[in-house]
Amino acid sequence: MVRLCTDGNALVIRDMQVLKNEQNNGAGTQALRELYRESKERGFKSLKLRVFVDNPALNLYKRVGFIETERDDSVISMQWMIL
């Protein structure tokens, strides 16, 4: 399940949930790559999201191409530039 919104030239992932039995099987990676493709087709300049610092999905986001843009004690803002 993915909930999206827009913020100027960015497509923002508000929420992304992968079924427990699909985790660590590539479903999250595939979903993010599809969102990247859709963002590019729709003319967005980046994908953005916010993630809790202790969320294991943080490693997935970094692996596919998101970079940290801001951090506080509990939340990291991330962005994946569309090329």
C-alpha cells in the first residue's frame, strides 16, 4: 500500500507498507523503482519521504538512491532525484 501526494516538483511518499510475508523479498525495492519511473513520466524532479530513524526500511531507501536531506531526533527527511 502506498499513499502519495505532491509538493511542487516532487512526488511525496506519505506512507508505504509492504505485507509482512513480502518483506525482504524485493517487493519494497520494486515498488520504489516503479514510483521512480512514474515520477519521471509525470515530470517530477524528485521523490521525497520521511522515515523514523529506527525504521529498518531506512536501509532500503538508501540502497535504491534516497539521500538524507534533514534529520531531527526521530525523523529523517530523504529525497531521490529524478534523472
